[in-house]
Amino acid sequence: MKLVTAIHEGRTLTGLWQPARMLDLAAAGRRANEAADLSSMLAIVRGGSGALAALRRLQERGDDFPEAWIDASQVQLLAPIPNPVRNVFCVGRNYLDHVREGYAAKGQEAKLPTVPQFFTKATRAVNSPHGDVRLDPQLTRLLDYEVELAVIIGTGGRDIPSEQAFEHVFGYTVANDFTARDLQRRHEQWFKGKSLDTSCPLGPCIVDRDEIGDPRTLELSLTVNGEPRQHARVAQMIFDIPAIIASLSAGLTLEPGDIIATGTPAGVGFAMNPPQALKGGDLVVSVIDRIGELRNRIVEV
């Protein structure tokens, strides 16, 4: 299932996405007398197995609710979870070639992380899959991109063993961790340079865990104005998803709806020779197969 959050005629809806159309889940659920709360993505995630069962029934019976279908051209997609309860969790330096290119850009010998390196992006950084990304030249002149697979936590928990990690996953989406590299360096930590408003596009949908199966088979790619910049498989991560969830949840309770961006592969702009910063008018397209794409225009303000 591909689940979306969208605006239609001024209302924010949660929908089941199919080619060229969207099923209004709350409307279909009412007509089917489903007890599960399908009014928002967070409600669905928190609804657990009961909500998923209701979604599958609605998917099977979709043609029974013709009045609940909306043409895709009539909706505006938002981030699947447009207002997360907590900051977006992120993993830094999680692809070998990205680690190497970062150290090479500084003229240093590469040192691989021995544990996942976590940071967060503020909630107001979350942006829609087709939203413009702000570029304020008074704040940054080194805006960069990072395509990433994001994990949506379904069942919360603390001290989650790696062998049970996937039981806590609801689904997956595409993220781009836009980063102001100069702010990142100036403040000598990652939070500020990665938390500017609009700097975390998500979407276009959440694909449930069962449909994706083994996430290691997924491929990530990114282009800037049509020029290929990044391409990798999730299998190339240094710390896989079970290891990330086990490490992050150690002594820290994960909650339903938490978002974890799992790191970016090689090909970022700051590591190119010469470095390539994003500029106003650039179109950044981030793709993960079987999930979808983000299309974000850089807009100077």
C-alpha cells in the first residue's frame, strides 16, 4: 500500500494512492463502517494491526466506494507525516563511499564510524515532496543535498533487539536531508545546518513494511537539473536498519510515527572537485524505487 497525506478542496486527507487517483480513507472507512481511526497518518500508524487490517479491507473493496475516489490532479501532496511529534532522527556517515569522500574533501584519512552517528532535524524542517527549498544567501552559501531512505516507526519501544527491529517498522518513505554545510562547520555540530525550514522534504508516500519486504534491495538516486549525482543500494549501508533501531532505542523510547533517516550515499556536492553548492532555480530529484520521488526546486529568498 502507498499511503499519502494530501490537501483537497482545503481539507487535509489521508489517502490510499493508486496511479492517477487517491482513495479518501476516512470517507471510505465511514461508508464501510470501519472502527479504525483513518483520519490522519499518525492515527493510522498508532492504530497498529487493526488500522492496517482496515486499510487492506478498503484496498480490496475500493470499487465499492466510487464517491471516495479523487483524481490525482485535484490533490496537493504533503509530507506523509506533515507535523511530526518529535524531531526527525537521522544517521550520519552511513555509506562507506560517502565517509571516504567526506574525508577526502578535507584531505584527511578516512575513519569509519564504529557506532551509528545520530543527529536530528527540527520538525519545521519537514517539507512536502514537491515543496520549494529555501536558500537564504545571508545564512548559507553551501546548501547541499542528501537522498535517504526514511523508516517510519510503527510499534514503539525501548531497548529493541536488532532481531526484532522490523516488527517495529510501519513503512518507508523518501527523504532529502538538505544541509547548509557552512553552518554545520561554523557551529561545529550538525543540528543547526540541517534544521533550516523546508530542509527535509518527505514523501511522496509511505509504503508499508510488508509491501517493501527486504529494504536492502531498494535503490536510491538523485539528480540536480537532470545531472546524476547519487546512486546506491540500501544494502551498502554501514549500519543496517536493525542495527540503527537497536542502537537508537537503547535507553531511548521510540514512539509510533517517529521518522528515522538512515544516511546518504556518495555524490554530495561539497565533496565534488570543485565543490558544487546548490543555487536558486536548481531542481533536485530524489528517487527510491518502489516508493517514489521528491521534486524540489531551490528558491532563493
